[in-house]
Amino acid sequence: MTFDSVEVVTNFPNVITVEKGKHLDKEFIGMKDFEIVDNLMIISTGFQKFWSIYQLPNFDSLGNFLSLGEGPKEFTFQAIPSDKVLYQQENNDKTALIYEFSKGHLLKFNITQSVKMGKDSIELIEDDLPPFLFDFLVIDSSYYFIRQPENQETKQNRYLLSSGHLTSNAALDQLNRAEISNGMMNMSLMASMTRISPDSKKILEMYFRLNYFNLYALDGTLKKTIAVEPTINDLSLLENTPRMEQKYRFSDVRIYDDFFALLHLNELEENFASERKSYPEILIFDWDGNPVTKLLFNDFFTSFDFDFANEKIYTFDSQTDQFRFHEVNRFWN
């Protein structure tokens, strides 16, 4: 699942050790995930109203939104604010385009108006998208990038979707050649978090269990596989490796105007499920795939986001439900 051009990156121009995290005074019961959008933090929970919105930096509550249910503007499962969501600024309003996984719907959630009214301001944009997509990105109005299981889940193929028609290109075709022998047992080896650059020109694919990621432009001007170890993982070899002996490589990726950042765990599955031994790193690259900064930590966590205005990194650990913040000096200039 690689391009012909493979770059190995083991050194970064800047390496920064981040101070240990501090616990917030506020408790977030049932927290599952979070996303920082300008001066807001959106936290997803397991409750009926599953998005809670707070004003940074003091975490003033702005309300609980989005409902579980079977209605056209409701969700079968809690939407994760950091995945399959596009945040936009429309005039004076912050909005979120959210892909509803089980129904194949695309919903527009007006964050600004919802906070003002104290109830959901939500609009159904698309009602006939394919459901159960592994990856979904909005490229433009009614133009999407998708990744879906095929061939009895031994493949996870990428397409461009417009007006109900699927198309491909050379970059997608090359990655779509990858296949595993048993979709039921080994599907997680191909699992990814896929993101699109803020200018909608480049696609980033991070894989949870592989020691590399792919970065490519939709117009074909960039096709790059970037490995964080000298020898890249081979899917066929990993299929024959016992699950507990495989490594949990990456667990989160966040995108920003000038760079993207990946959370590198590099933890054996056996240790991740019991007692972790490898502290996480955040690896920062520019949108050409050049290494910029490595952040080293002394806390365990599985997701993160940067609060640029207040110079903090927030981290959440799904294993322990610990939510912390780390004070940082400016490293992103």
C-alpha cells in the first residue's frame, strides 16, 4: 500500500520535550473524543445529546447538541468530532459537515446558530451517499473522496464520488492494489484515518498498524510514501504475525493550515492492552511531506489537539479517560 517514491524519516530539525500534562479542574463524564475549532472545544460523549461545546480557555459550557435517533436529522451512533467532519466558516457562522456512517447522510450542523438558540440548527445536505464508508472527505460541493470495503473486505478501495458516479485516478489506483487474504481477521491492518489539506488539494492517509503514511495530490503532482523506520511494513508478513506481537503504530492525526501532525505510539499490542512502555510522540510535517518538529511526551495518551491561541496541547487517553493539557512555547512558526 505504498507509492514508488518512499522516503524514510528518522530525524527532525526540531525535537522538543513537552512538560508533563496537568489535569483540568473540570470533569467531562463519558468523554470519547474532542476537537478544537478556533476558540471552541467540542467534546463527544456517550449521552443522548452527544456533542458538548465549550468556550476556551475557561471551558464555559455553551450547551449539548446532536441527538441519537432514527430521524433524518438524527444519528444512529455518536459522531466523532475529529473524524469524517469538515469544519467551515460561512459568513459569520461556524458550521460542521458531518457524515452519518450508518445512513449515508451528510448533515450540516450550524455551530454558531445552535449555540445562540440553545438547540440544534441542522440541515440534511445529502441523503443517498454510500453508508458504512471507512473514510469520507468533502473535497468540494457534491464532490467527495471515499474509501469503502470490497471483495469480501479484503480490499479497502478509494474513489472520487460526484453525482452518484465513482471515478478514480492513477494515485488511487496504485494504492487500491493492496489486498489482504482474510478480511474478517486482518481488516485492521489496512485501517486508516484520512484527511484532506485545508486547500483541498492533498490527501493524507495515516494507518494505525503500519509504520508509514501516504501523502498525495489529487492532480498527481505529489505521490509520496513516508516511513518512520528504515524497513517498511509488509502487509503479507503482518498477516502472519500474531496480533499481540503486532505494533499499534499511530492513533491520531490532526491537520492545520501549514502542517499536519501524527500521534506516533509505536507500542506492541500486548503492552498497549496491559502496561504501556513507549511514550507517545507527535510528528509534525509540512504539506510537502518534509519533517518539521518532533514533540516528546512523558504521559500516555491516544488523541490530541493544539490550542494555538492559548499555547496548549490537550491530550486524551482512551485507556484511562485522562484528559490533560500541556503548556508549550510557540513551535509552529
